[in-house]
Amino acid sequence: MPLLNRSLDAEEVSVLYAKYGFFLRRRCGAILRDDALADDALQEVFVKVMRGGAAIRDASEPLRWLYRVVDHMGWTGLINTH
């Protein structure tokens, strides 16, 4: 059985960012309530998606899938900073 490519290429990530980045940044800001932390979290979300987000290719609702990543990373970041 061949290994599945678990990462996304730069083009795929760029398309996701263009389409959903605004919404994800707002979600990060709502969770973290700090612009600098929200910007950092958004960047981390897309790094995480690039490295292991191939599952989004099959997601029926990509924004919902990305929101789950943001929620997990945002709350983890909030907990780690307090």
C-alpha cells in the first residue's frame, strides 16, 4: 500500500489562505483577544495545515475543518500563555 501524502504544497495552502484567511484570523482574534497572538496563531495554523493537512482535500466543509484547527490551536495557545 503506498504512503499517502499528508502535506499540502504551497499552492494549495495559498488557495486556502486566500479563501479562508480572513475568517480564520477573525476567529483567532475572538479566541485570543490579542492582535499579535492572533496573527501568530493564524500563521501557526497554516504551517500545521501545510505539514499535515491533506485531510482537508476530502473535507466536505473546508472552513469548518479549518475552524477546528484554529479552535484547538487558539485555546492551546491561550492556555499556554496564561
